[in-house]
Amino acid sequence: MDRPSSGSDRSASLQERYAARSICFGCGPANDQGLHVRSFPRGADDDECVCDWTPEPHHQAFPGVLNGGIIGTLMDCHSNWTAAYRLMRQAGADRPPTTVTADFHVRLLKPTPSGDPVHLSGRVAESTDDRATIETALSSGDVVTATCRGTFVAVRPGHPAYHRW
């Protein structure tokens, strides 16, 4: 993982602070063609992260509606960073562990308009030393249009994703 530009810089997202060279399609700051998910901790209990993201026309499934695969990617990456941040804080570490998605299930509740920003809110449902289960909601305006529940696991040396952020 990259060095954070400033450990106390709260204006930078978790991705910018801890994985500035990541090429992940969903959340990698270094992927010029990616979605650039930017997750920010909210609250004092380290149990929630939020993200505001604005779709572009090429993210549509059909006119006016955001593609379900894009929704899944937004929720996967944001939930993963919510988990990584929780595990970091829980361990008292100064850097998050590299975490990967063990499982996640997305429910598309209503069509998500593609012309307006969306808001993601991920909350820790449970956690242990090396994994966290996250529940995330995606909303457009005041309407929740999708939900996700996933388990994210810290990987160890030897795993292909270890320190690949």
C-alpha cells in the first residue's frame, strides 16, 4: 500500500490516504478510467463510512437508469474500505490491512436514476480481528435504491492481493 499523503488529512478519502497508486476499477485513484469511489469515515465510533458519487452518461443501463453492475462495484469497493478502516482502528494500527471481498449480496430495490449523484453509507454489522461484515445502502435523493451485505477479510502475505493497493 502507498504511504498516505497526510495521516491527519481528513479532506482526502481513505483511498487517497492509503492507496493512492491503486488501479482498482472501482476505487483506485490511479485508474484514469475507473469510478473513483471516495470513502470518508463519519462519526466517532468508526462504524460508518460515506461516499457521494456522480454517474456519467456511459454508466447507464438504459436511458436515465444507472447500470446494476456499476451499482455493485460502487457498493463492493465502498464496503471493502469501510471494513478495512474498521479493522485498522480496531487493531490500533496506523494503516488499514489489505482486505478482499469474501462474499457480498446486492439487492436492487428500485431503478437508480443516472442523472443525479448517489450517496453510499456503509456500516459495520460485526467484526473480528481479521474480517468485518458491512451493510451498505445506496440512495438517490432520499430514496434507498440498493442495499448490500458483505464480508471482507484481511489477507496475509502470500495472497495475490497482499499490499496490492
